[in-house]
Amino acid sequence: MSRPVLVARLLELDAAGALTTAHVRAGAQVGGVTVRTVWRWLVAARSEGRVGRRPRARLELSDQAWEVLAQAGGNVSVLHRHLKDAGGEVPSLASLHRVVRRDLEAGRVLPDRVVVRREREEQQTRQALADLALAGPREDDVAKAAALRLPRSVPTAASAVLPSGESGAVAGVALPAGAQLVWTSAVRAVAEAVGQAMAAEGAVCVFGDPGRGKTAAVRMALHEVPAGWKVTWVPVPVRPSVAGMRRAVFDALALPGRFPHTSALADTAVAGALGEARVLVVDEAQRLPVPCLEYLQSLWDHPGTRITLVLCGAGTERAVSRLPQLASRIGAWQEVPRLAAAEVTAVVTGFHPLWRTVPAPDLTWIDQSCAHGTFRTWAALTSHLQNALLTAADPVVDRVLLRRLFQRVAPPL
């Protein structure tokens, strides 16, 4: 006989004034407990109105605890020692084992400790680079230093002609100090493709070789979206799985509460958040295996969602082609090509005032000898040239200096 049924029957006898010790002994025998336990149950029922067990709070591990566990390679004893060193109330080692096992069986993914360590180091490196950029030279200082140190035959920035079109800083795009984004023909093409996809709530694939500015082009295209639209960037996890991708989408949407322990609850929460007009951008999508692409397709196909899906990355067109069901839904395949030779001078002089001090024939020679129309290479050359002008005693921007900088932006062959 279960405890609630037994206690309820004994309370009925007690209310009628017929409860005796014999009843309690018989109830203990039927329930398989001691007489003292039955009396304790009756006291709890009279004083607290509770006929069952006292509810216990569900033990949950914080995201920080899971990170410690991941760094320890899943060793729960290491997590237990960490919690003890941190102070406060610490559950027993057996309880920690039980909670970890419960959450893993419910679908929680424990990242590989090598991956976690690499991600932490990359984050520290990005933060260090950002801190250094805060102390970088100002645009006016760079232009003045270059104008003072260049030969007289080189025109100054004041005589250079700016390219036409809008430009400015966009969140999420790292630039050398003093640089600004420029609307190239490729950026305009990406903006047109993304805009058409938003109008139809469709999908677009932005691809091209590394360093051509695909991510920057998408960010510029989505810098200002129409009222009622939201933009969400979903980072692709290292060694992505469906569970990891589901968690990445959940975190990118900044949904309230903790990540659900079952995939059904997580999918329900994500689908609810995607019920409003939203652009879902997945950068580095070429790393996604077919199951992860199927998951993104399921979000887009869900009848309750309103998504414009933007898949971006070098080789994304090949990854998407492995899933014909998704490839057939792509409304625009937009390639970001190399900078055309005819627009190199206008683009790089608009990108940074430092290049306005370099003659146009030298800019063409730089592109043909080193950059090859790759915008990321131009950005790296900009940083190296800044350092050379600001740190050397009497630098002269000539082809000798530029050849030396070429060696810093390309690996030895």
C-alpha cells in the first residue's frame, strides 16, 4: 500500500475517533515500514497537510559548472573539488554523478575539453587584440605621419579622390585603426540578394574564396533592416552536431531561462521565438554536416516561423549541395568575387586614408603582386604599413618596404 493511501485511511479513522495503536501497527506492516515511521507520517499530515514525501529542490548545474566539467574531460570528481574550493553548500559526489548522468541522458552535450580550451584561448586572443586596437593610432595621426614621412613625389591624402558610395563602421567587423567599410559592387550585389530573400522570406547562400569579405558584406547588407525585422547571427560550433546546433540557435536568440533538457522543449522555444520576422544568419556554414543543415531546414519549413535564412562561408555552396532538399529552396546563390582590377584603387583609398598617399600604379602593383583582389590581405597590409610608419625612425613607402611587408601576409612557398 502506498503512503498517500495509507495515511489518508488512518486520518479517516482518526477523524472518526476510532484510530488505535493496532491500526498503526497494521499499517506499518502493510506499508513495509516501522511503526515510528507511520506515526511520523501522521504528524506531517496533521501539521503540514502533506501525505506524501516532502518535495525536494531539483539539483541543477550552472553553465560555469558544465564548463569546468568539460575542461576536466567529464571528470565529476574534479568538478566536486572545484565546488568545494569555491565555498558554499556543495552536493555530495554521488549526487553530482547522478545529476550529470541525468542531464547527459536528457540530451545535454559535454564538449571535448580540447575544443573548450581552444575556444577559451581564441576568446582571450580576440579580447587582447581588441584591447590593443583601443590604443591604436587615430586616423588623423596616421595620415599626418604618412604625409610627413613619404617622398615629396607621393600625393597626400588631401589630393586623393574618395570613391563614391556609403561607408562606415558596422558592428561585428574588425578593421584596422582608422579604416572604414566601403560599398563595393560585390557588397551591393549581396545586399540586393539578401533584400530579395527578406521580401520572400526565402533563403540565400553567400559564398566565395576566403578573405573576400563575405561576412562583412552580409553585415553591411543587414546593418539597417526594415522596421519589424530582427537579425540573429548563429555561430557554428566546433565539430557541430544537431544538439550543439540546437543550443547555438537557442543561445543566439537570447531566450529567457536555462536551456531545456529535452530537444522537444528546446525546439518549441526556438520555434516560438522565430514566429516574428527575423533574418537568421549562419556564418561558416560550410562546416555544417547534413544533419545540422536538415535541422536549419526544419526551422525554416516550420509553419509557425518567419525566417529569412542566410548561409555564408567559403565552400557553403558545396555543403548545401549535399542536401538537395535545402539546395532546391535556395532563392539566390550569391558569390563574392575578388576585387576587380578597375575598382582596386577606389576601394582601398576609401578603405583607409593611408593608401591615398600611395600612387595608383603602386596600388595596382600591390594587388597584382600580393593582394590578388583579396580584401583580407589588403586589411593585413594596412596594419603592417601602419606599424612600419609609426615605429621606424625614417620610413619611406617604396617597393622595398612593400616587398618586406608582403612576406608578413603570405606563408612561405
